[in-house]
Amino acid sequence: MASSSHPSAPCAACKFLRRKCIQGCVFSPYFPPEDPTKFANVHKIFGASNVSKLLNEIAPHQREDAVNSLAYEAEARLKDPVYGCVGAISVLQRQVLRLQKELDATNADLIRFSIQDIDF
Amino acid sequence: MASSSTSPCAACKFLRRKCQPECVFAPYFPPDQPQKFANVHKVFGASNVTKLLNELHPHQREDAVNSLAYEADMRLRDPVYGCVGVISLLQHQLRQLQMDLSYAKSELSKYQSHNLNGSATQGLIAAAAAAAAATHHHHHHQTLGNNLIGCCGGGVVSRDHLYHHHSPFFPTRDQQTAAIRAFDVNSSYDGTTGGGAGVLAMNASTGCIGQHPQFQQPRAAGNDDRPTPIDPS
């Protein structure tokens, strides 16, 4: 619980890591204290120092997206420790291939019908 | 090295430590694929990977390592979105294909219901003939005529117009297949960093992350069907 005299509560990362959340904390814009699970997941899968290094290599305006995609991957990996979000890629790719085949077949039917109609 | 019966695995070589007989990494990080471990270590860290593997049954570990290697590879190629960018892309393609298919089927049903008069049929024939003659490149798909939707074999290419706003580069279906082929749970890791997987590392539209409803609920593969290796054929 943040004290009322504290100007801002520590971010979820610093709370988790039990350290002082300093002014320029790299995590604080992206790990608000109201969502402790987000950092806990990311830390468990990637590790705080890896995330920190990654963020430092990314332009500031892209960091929010990067953190959110890491959080997504971490959550997926915790739910499916064997495949993580790669399982979703596998399923989606099969669906895309299946639909593409079906679309090709439907287009082929359309061509056939139109050719039949041309036969005077 | 010549006197030892087995060379150290890629992990122990990287970490500069003795590769013990019971090394947890050794079965999955052979010494001839140093990049695989280097990538995984950079993104996840060796100790996180050890913990992950120790929580799995031995028969699941190879798949787990290969999927981690794929994720790590994607993250290094696209530090902002990683393989979440691939998911975004595939979901977009799927939605587009669903729309195209639904439209194509409705066009087909016009033929099948036999309720066309002569002039309408002529219009459809002309459109279909024009579409058949049209090239696939740089055509707005609606100019192909209403009948042929997302034309055969180049369905992705014919939708160029949709992606110019999002990305200057859009992979063809072959490149996309190559990228997914780079991940194959049953085969050894494709360690080539210069392979086709790179093309899918482009940044997805920034509107996708956090706003797309699918991202809010990552699905475990087990909820659906068990993931099997992508069959490129």
C-alpha cells in the first residue's frame, strides 16, 4: 500500500523486486502497481534483467508494445509450458492454409461455371 | 577434446563449463547448433530455461526447447513484437480469407441457384474472363471482378493494397510458409538466422497490440487441438 505522502507508488516491478522505484525506472511506465501479475509473469519467463536490456535497446515509443507482447508471450508460456504462443501460431497457420485451399477451390468452381456459360 | 567421448553441448560450451553426463541441456542443444542456445539464453536466460525444462516430462522437453528457440529467434529479429507479430499477421490473414471466402461462396451460390437472367450472366462471364486474364500483381482485389476473390495461389499478393498502410514489406505466402517451416517440433532447429523467418519479423501494425481482442486471451494450444508440425506440402 502506498503511503499518501509518497508522490507515486512503486511500480509493480520494483514492488516485486523489493527495491526503491527511482525516478527514471525503466519498468514503471509499463508495469503499473495495479497489475502485479503482468510483471510477475514476465519476470518468471524472461527475467527482469533480460527485459530491462531488451527495453533499453528499443526506442521509447515502442516500449509499450514490446512489454505488452512480452506479457502476452509470458502468459501463453505459463498456460502452455510446452508450446507457449507458438502453439497458437501452429493452429492459425493450419487454419490459414485450410481456408486458402477452400478459397482456391471456390474460385476454381466460379471459373468452371463461367466457362460453361460461355459455351454457345 | 579428442580424448573425451562426447563434446560439450552448445549450452555448456557457451557457458564455459563442464558438460556433465546428466546435463539438462545436452539432449536439446547439440554442439553443432551454437546459435540456438545463444538465442535462447539471450531472451530467456539459461536458468529460466532450466526451471522450465525441469517442470516438464522428459518427452515434452524437445518440443518445449524448439518452441523456445523459435520464440527467441523471432524476438531477436523483431525486438518489439517477437512472434506475437506473427500471430497478429496470421489473424489478419485469417479474417481476410474468411471475408473473401464468404463473398466467393455467395457469388458461387448465384450460379448454383439458377436464378440469373441472360444479361446478368453476361456480366458475370465478362468479369470472370477479365479476372482470369488479369495479373496478380498490384491489383486491388476488387478490380479483379466480383467473382474471383483473392485469386488462386497468390491470395496474399492480391491484397497488397491492404498492407501498404501498415508495412512497406509484406511477405508472400511462400515466405510465410518458410518462416513457419523454420519451426518444426519434430526436426532439429533451423539455426540459420538469415533464413526466411526474418521476413515475418517486420513490425505489425501498432494498432494490433493491446487493442485486438484476441490478444487479451492467449489460448493454450491444448485448448484446441494438439499442435502438430506444420506440413509445408
